[in-house]
Amino acid sequence: MKYKIATFLKDLITYDYILFATIFILFILLIILSILLRKKTTISISIVLFAFLLLFIAPFIGYIKMHDYLFKNFTLITSQKKLEFTKAVVVYGSVKNLSKYNFKKCIITAAAYKVSGNSIKDSILKFKPFKKTSIIESNINKNELRNFKIIIEPFIYSKDYNISIGAKCK
């Protein structure tokens, strides 16, 4: 856990600090406003509740939305093949940089999950893949399309499955 927090803090960019500082300043301003309106109890309490809600929820939502916008990418599975003599699946795909910035690194993850035939159960099974493998691609320029190959091994599942890919780039 300590390693994950240290990695998260190390990977923060300038825009993240600006977002967190803006949210904190807005929190302080709302608290000051509620103090000024202390004679109107219901309004003051509502502002304080909104301020704390903003302080605890806005950083998460802002961070996710901002990184989706700044580091926008598109991934596509070109082909996938289960090998016969080796317990592995080979996934060929591509990732395209759709943002205005060059990516220093992209962590591309392929996840295999079960398929049951029931649409509700299938949507739940996507959240818990039974096998995941990641690779790192470095230095992807603006509008560049990069092809990659991921080998998922050992892959011993014999029933019906699907594979999805995603990329987190910075």
C-alpha cells in the first residue's frame, strides 16, 4: 500500500496540483461563506455539507476526468489466437495517441474474463478478469499508431472467454 501511494504521488503532474489546490481553495471559501452566513442556520449547514462533499469527492472525479481528457488514447484488438501446444493466448493490437501531448509511457493491459451467456452476469464478470497481463510501450508521439503483441500465459481456461485491452498513458 505504501508503494502504491508513493508511486501515485511521484506520477502527479502540474495539472493535478492545480486541480487539488483549486478544490482546497474553493473548500476554504465555502467554509468562510458559511461562517459569514451563520445566522441563517439551514443555508450555513448546507454550504458546510457541500464544502466537505466537494473536498472528498471532487479530487477523485476531477483526477479521472482530467486524465481521460489529457491522455486520451484508443486501443484496438487486431487479432487473438489461442496457441495449441503452449498454454498461452497471443493478442495483437494497436494503441493510438489521440491527445495533444506525446506519451512518455503507456501501460497496456490485456484481461481475459469468462462469458456465461447471460448479459447481466457477463457485465459483472468483466469487472473480475481471471487473467491479466501488461506491457509497457514508451515514447508514443501525437497521432502515432503503435502495434503491439501481448502473450497471456499460462492460460489454462478451456471454456468460452473474451479478451479486452486498455491503456493508461502518461
